[in-house]
Amino acid sequence: MTEKRPMVILTGPTAVGKTALSIELAKKINGSIISADSMQVYRHMDIGSAKVMPEEMDGVRHYLIDEFEPDEEFHVVKFVERAKEHLEEIYAEGKIPIIAGGTGFYIQALLYDIDFTEQECDEAYRAELELLATEKGAHYLHNMLREVDPASADAIHANNIKRVIRALEFYHLSGKQISEHNEKEQEMICMAEQNKVDGIIALTYDPKLEVPSEINSVSIDRYLGANIPCVASDNYAGGRLAAEKLMENGCRKLAFLRVGSSIVGETNKRKDGFVAACEAAGVPYEIKNLEDARDGIVFDPMAEFAVFLDDHLQDGVLEFDGIFCVTDRLAYQIVQLLRLMGLRVPEDVQVIGFDGLRTFGDMDYYCSTIVQPVDAIAETCVEVVLNENRANTPSLLCLPVSYAYGGTTKA
């Protein structure tokens, strides 16, 4: 019988703390990290990919980071081939591999040993899809996906052309729907039930995911079940702090902008804290809250935000002079939108985001922001899941946030 060798899988969306968590976990279990990210593998492509920088690695060996030039081809077949080579290197050193990244397709191909080499990676088909997107638009491509995989079409925004193409390519190569393939996340929970893994650190926004309370697990930002601890930053205090900072900087009317999941979780409290601070100070405010899923209806959130802002623009002056965005990413996009409207940031409108994202390592923030204690969240998750006596672990472990100036406020 083939000996089972230990392996840790850590996946989730960009900018949710996977990097810090994987590094902290690697130090705890004597591990090395293999990146399962389709962009971080390329050299010189640091901005926007949330790539871990050398100074952040903290002595932990990372693989599949900066291994390819931007003009080199990289796809699921090459990922699996290279990842298997690195796995053997890590095992030979007596360490435990940690597969970390946001490209779940790659992780599943490696984990379940899916063989794409027989079908080959059809570059002509991919080029055809890219051409269709250019000539006929993103919605045409999205409708193609809806015909073969309605569930994926519901889950993937039409403007996310890269993911739409990946789903169509998966169907073209395998004859299977990638939405069915994505159900493997629930299978990992089943593996934990069968004691095939020792614990789970869950960083997921899948509304269908069910985690039995008896499994040794911890979640981040979201409640997964009774007796499963949740680790999060103090989102309520962060919302209050953002509103208070904008008022401190002289803002007289505020707005809260959000696009995100309908799943109930700790991040919803950012709006609650913002509203509480505004009402306590008697400062008027507006709310624009968009959900990223609308029963399969495709929509462009930035187009809706543009209409919202334009509706509040009178004679070149915005009705509110302070905006709190639910994430730094949204704040960055709103700043670009404001400038396209001829408004100056921060002279005319001040903007604060939430997360604490930086352009490189410890360099400048993307915007003025409420900083999450990502390292502390990672450390806390590891401590909880490794703790054999969890009877006294609180249901919510809430960690403090702080404010950082990033150029989109006056101070």
C-alpha cells in the first residue's frame, strides 16, 4: 500500500491573509510553501498579484514564485509537473509541503492527479476565446459558458474574462463542468470527518460549504457552525474608526460603499460601526451596498457606483466629502472613478479603505486604510487548530485594527 505523506492545502481569494497564515504555519510544522497562483509564478509581475516578497518570507522556502518570465507559457499542466518536482524536493528534506494560493483549479488538478496531458492544453482554443472576447465582448463569452455550465456562469462575473475562459477551457479539455469540480472543497471536509487530515483552517466564501462542529477547525471572518471558532479583525471598531477619522479630517457628510457576498459574517459589521459613529456624531451619511451575486444576473458594480456618484454630483461638487469603502481594492477603484469625474482626492473627497494592502512588502499603502492585523490572525488560527484543549476557546476571537495614512485623506 502506498504510504500517505502529509500535505497542507491553504486556498482562498486574493488579499485575505493566506500569505501570512502559510508562513506562520510553515514555521510551526517545519514546512515549505508551493505557490498555486497563476500570476505569482511570473517574474516582474508584483503589483496586483499580492505576491509574497523576499523580506516577507521570514526564512521559509517558497516554490513557484518568480520561476517564469512573463512571455513564457504557464498553465495547469506545467503547474502540476513543476509542483510534483518541488513536492519530492520538500519531502526529501524531511519537511511538510504547504500548497497555498487562490487558483483552486490548479490545486485540485494536483490533489486529485487529474491528467490533462492526454488532451493537451489547447492553445488554439484559448486564443479563439480571447479573440471572441475582444471582438464580441465579455457578455458573449459569458453566454457561451452559460450554455455548457450554468452554475459556473452564475458564480463568475462576465467581466472576469480570465476565469470565464478557464471554465470554458476546462469543459473543452475534460468534457466536465468546472462547477462540479469545485465541489471538491466539500470533499475535503469529508476527508477531515474520516480523520484523513488533522484539522482545517477555513478561509472560504462558498455558501454551500458545511463543516460539522465535531471537526477540529477554525474559520476566518465567517461563521461555519456551532463550536467552530471564528477569528477576525475588529470589523465594527474598524468601521467606527474610518468614520471618525473622516470626520476628524473635516468631512461633513459621509458615504459607505460596499460590494460583497450576501453571506453573514464578521465583515458585515464594518457598515454597522460606520453607521453607529455617524449617528453618534449627528453626521449625515449615504449607503450604497451591492451584493456580488444576483441570482445569475450579470451586473457591473463599478457602473452602478458611477451612477450613484453621478446622482450625488451637483455643479461639479459631490454631496458627500468623505467615503468609506469596504475594502482597499474598492477604495482604489473609487478613487480612479472620482478622478475621472474631475474630482480631486483628497482635496475634494477623502477616501478610506479596509484591509491594509501595500504596493510592495512594507512600502506605501494603496490608500488610507483600516489595517487588519493579518499576522496576528494567522498566528491565532494556527494556535487554535493546534490546541488539543479547545473547550474554553471563545466562539469569536476579535483582534484590534488600526488606521494608516495612504494619501487619499488629508491626514
